[in-house]
Amino acid sequence: MSNFVYPAKFIAEPEGGYSIIFPDIIGCTTCADTIAEAYEMAADALCLCLWSMIDRKIDIPTPSSPSNLKSSDTEFFALIGADVEAYRRKMENKAIKKTLSIPSWLNEKAEKAGINFSQTLQKALKEELQIT
């Protein structure tokens, strides 16, 4: 599973800006200057925390029900979504070198046609794996 939704507590700070915490995920916190940035930073923090937990094989906690969460006048809760697989693809987009073999006649035809081998392989792998 790679899609998650968790409640985040947004805390308006006296000096301005917002602190954001995820009560269900210990250590998952962030901050921002504006409300728009706060939502973006919350989604980023949630994806990073969940990605780390998945990689370290830590059990993912069940999200709290928003109706059970309490806030003060300077706080509010919002549900934040996280698509961990999409985030991983976005962040791990560095190129790696692969060695492969193809028939020499196919190599010659492809080079004459100006085909980019890396792009062609990436496209074929995405189609094969049904990745958009």
C-alpha cells in the first residue's frame, strides 16, 4: 500500500507561521511561513516519514479519526494525503547505468535512426510495468 491519509495538527505560532505535527507518527513534524506552504510542507513531511518507515519495515500506525482529535483556538486539524510510491519515483529519479546486450544488426539500425537507447528502454519498462 502506498496511499495514506493522516490528520495533521496545524498550530499558528505567536511570531507568525505554522508548526505542523502528525499525532499518529512520532517525530513527523514540519513548519512553514504561510498556510499554503504549510499544506505543502505537511505533505512532504508525511511522505518522507512514511517512506522511511516502509524502508525500515516499521509498522505503519492506523490514522486517528479526525472526530476524536481536539484543538485549541490557535490550532486546527486537516487531513493530509501521501502517495509514497509517487513521491519515491519523484525523489529517486537519478540515472543509473545498466549494461545490456542487443543484436549488432539492431544496434546499427537504431543508431542510424538516431534512437535514444535510454529513453526507449525507460519507455518500454514503464509500459511493461504499467507505470504512467
